[in-house]
Amino acid sequence: MIHQYQLGGYNIVLDICSGSIHVVDEVAYDIIGMFENNTREFVLNEISTKYADRDDVTLKDIEDCYDQVVALKDSGKLFAPDTFEPVAGHLKAKTSGVIKALCIHIAHTCNLNCSYCFASQGKYHGERAVMSFEVGKRALDFLVENSGTRRNLEVDFFGGEPLMNFDVVKQMVAYARSIEKEHNKNFRFTLTTNGMLIDDDVIDFANREMSNVVLSLDGRKEIHDRYRVDYTGKGSWETIVPKFQKLVEARGGKNYYMRGTFTHANPDFLNDIQQMLDLGFTELSMEPVVCAPGDPSELTQDDLPIVLDQYEKLAELMRKRDKEGKPFTFYHYMIDLTGGPCIYKRISGCGSGTEYMAVTPWGDLYPCHQFVGEEKFRLGDIWEGVTNHETVEEFSSCNVYARPECRDCWAKLYCSGGCAANAYHSTGSIKGVYKYGCELFKKRMECAIAVQVARTFEGD
């Protein structure tokens, strides 16, 4: 399977199953497009006719190009067969019962009242609560006990707003550090915060202990303050921006993400990215809103062409700033063209419900943070372990080949079938397909690859 597209002045050909990416001239691009379903004679005749008025394209050039395409196919770098489906289930089964990461819901409460919050302002459709150190300690022990031979373990402090339970965060990190050597483990911590409670103590602690910090900012003040308000309706932009700037400066401008959400109110999200850049932030992410169908913030079909165009313009902006010596990172455009994820990861996805789980303040286990509060997805708890084996089995069998709609999609080994939570909330099944999200993902991948191609040919 191949995918061809033109972006940023480049003719790009992806060979999906080999992972090869080819940047070709227009003659090769046309030959590849006709190659599979036509004879050599037919292709040469069609291409010769098309380029008859071109002095710089001779018949020999076309014949040589065709032969080069044949050589690439013979070497497995074009039109490579899909040999992964038979082993998809076996690959995921190998990691069954081994957990590498927990999303710790340290606080099911929040000091903001964001109307688009998928977590019901941090309550996750339940009661407000904060995690005790005893529960947090047990969660870390549960992770160690179920991590097998994995040495590197990941713990995300999440909410609600984690800093509303900051003392327990600090206690949990101290406990984890105290048991690392004994169990031959290395904990990597991440903190996600809305910024309202950031102070010097938080900054010092985060910069000492957090491998990454995710900071919630939606960009332009008028956009941010439309949704991200406190319980009196006051916007939070002016409060948090100076705090974020101070924290990022103290981190040396590294190992953080400025995470924004774009909605029906701002499908032109590139303006929000530009605002973040103007504020001095260079590690950026803008995510499409996750909300119930019919919510006023929901992205519509009318928004889709705007959003797709914004992704292309974002790629142009990245190339422009690269040339100016002012590069920035966009999370969804981070792609490694030389190594990248192993085939297991490409087939199996994020590992929700198998390698990755969320822990509520009272110790219940869920496949990920977006399933918390959905009782049928409760997997067990941190004391008794996983008891809902039927649901775990369902997630274990959830790979890119479990979705019929994905089989002929060029992006399947980049998205790994997409987000199970988005699929469930849009279709009622974790093996469904969130089609709107698919369109966004495919455009992001095209742009991400085009940015890397430009950096390769034009200098990083």
C-alpha cells in the first residue's frame, strides 16, 4: 500500500508497510501512481504523452525512472506487502499483565469551571475527592508489582487540578524515589496543571522531579477566557500566563508542553499558536476538543476544512521559523523518520487498559483517564488488582486490524487505530472509528512528514 500527496512543494510517496518515505520528481510521482494496475508499456506511453512538450524529460529518462521504481519494489521499499496482521494479536499478548504507566487522579476537583471539560470540571461524573497518601502509596506499589521486568515506569499526576492536592504529590514522589533502587525501577513523573496554583515551591519541585510538565493554555486571551474561567466566571489568562512564563524560564525552556484546546469557537487555532509563540513558548500542542455530541464547543463539519487548512499553514509557519533560526515544536508533528515506534507500537497503540491505566482518588482502576466514571469500564482496584478480565481482554484485542474501516487506510500504522476513548464516545464501541478524528489525524501526519522532509532537504 502506498500513499501519495503533494505538500510544501514536495512530491511525497509513503510506502505504508515498509515505512519508507520517498521524495520524488513529478515523473516518478506519476509513474508510481500508475504502476500497480498497468503494464510497463501502458505506463511509458501515458507518461511520454504527458511530458511530450518537456525538453528536459526524454523517453530514456522515463524508462530509467520506471526501472528504478521496479528496483524499489524488488527491494521491499515500494508496494511492500502487509505481513503484520497475522501477528497483531500475538504481539499485544506478549505484554499482557505488564503495566508500564499509571495516570494518577490525584484530585477529582478543580478550581476552574471550564464548560468543555470532558471530566465534568474534574468530578468525572461523580463526587469531588482528593487522593490520600495511603492510596497514592498503594498505587505506586501496584505499579511496581505489575511492571514485570520493565525498569522505566511512568506516572502522570492528573486531575481535576493536581496542585489542589500538592502535598500528596510531593509525598508520593518522595516515596517512589525511596523504593526505586530496591526494585530496580526508574520513575518518570509528569504533571498536568491549569497553572492557577503555581508558585515558587511548585516551580522548584516540578523542575527537580517532573520529567515533563503540561500547562493548559488555549492561546489568545479572548479564546482562553471564553471557556477557562473560575467559578465566578472570571477568565484565568492574566493569572496563569506570568506563572507559566516563570516556570518555563526556570526549566530552561525545555521539557514542558503548552497544551491548548481548540473548539468551534476557534477552528482558526493557528492564531492561538502564534499567541503562544509571542509569549515565548516553543513547546506547543493544540488538541481538538473532546465533548458530548451537540455541545456548543463541538467541532462541526463546517469547521473541518478550516482546521485542515490550519494544519497546512502551521507546517508553513514551522518551515518559515526554521529558516529564521526560531524553531518550535508542535506535539502532533513530532515524527522520527529514521527510527520511530516499533511495529508492536504501530499496531497496538497507546496500551490503554493493558499497559496503561488510570487510578481514581479511591483506588479504582480504569483503562485511561477518559473512561473514568464509566462504571462498565472499571477494571478493578489497586488492592485486589484487575478483576474485570472481560474488559481487559477487549482492550487487549483492540489493535489496528480489529477495525475493518482501518484495513485499507494509509495512516493505520501511524495512528494504530486511533483513540479507544474517542471511538467509544462517538460510536459506542472501543473498536469503532471516530471519523472526524481520522480526518484530522491524516492531515497532521501529512504535514508532519512534510515538515521533516523540508528539514532534511533545506537544513534543520
